[in-house]
Amino acid sequence: MKRLMVLSVLGAFALPAAVAAPDGAALYTEKTCIACHGSKGNKPLLPNYPKIAGQNAAYTEQQMNDIKSGARANGQTAAMAGIMHLVNDEEIKVLAAWLETLK
């Protein structure tokens, strides 16, 4: 009986259930990527914005990190630099992985 009580008390201090991983499609909309790159990353707002659907995840992740840090400041990066503060490192990985799955 005491053992069950101890286990019950210890169970109350267990780690919380794992938080669901962010959804790439939801993040893409929430972080406003959709506004410039189109609903599926293949119809950008302006012709000189990149089509990012199907892009290699490692490449996309690196580009987003470089724009966020300021390491990349050429081309159309000024438009993205203003919003990259909205996206954390985990979200960048999720977005890049999701974009890679698109056609």
C-alpha cells in the first residue's frame, strides 16, 4: 500500500506529456511565409522571389539561418530579414523539412 502511494506521488512529478511537434503547414501560414511565397511555396508574390517548394531542407534551413543572423544580406533578403525574428531555430527546421516535401 505504501509503495502504491509513493508511486502515485512520484507520478505527480513525472515529466509532462510530450508537446506535439509544430506542423510545417501551419507554421508556414502563421509565420507569414505564405504572403510572399504562395500557398504551397511555388507561386511567389513577385517574379524575383524564389520558388521554395521542393527545395532541399538543409539548403533552405541554412538560407533562413543566414538571413536571420545577417550573414546573408544580398538579393531579396531585406524582405525576409524583417520577419525572421518571428521564427525560432526549431521552427526553421520544421519549415525547411515541410517545404522539401512539396512539389
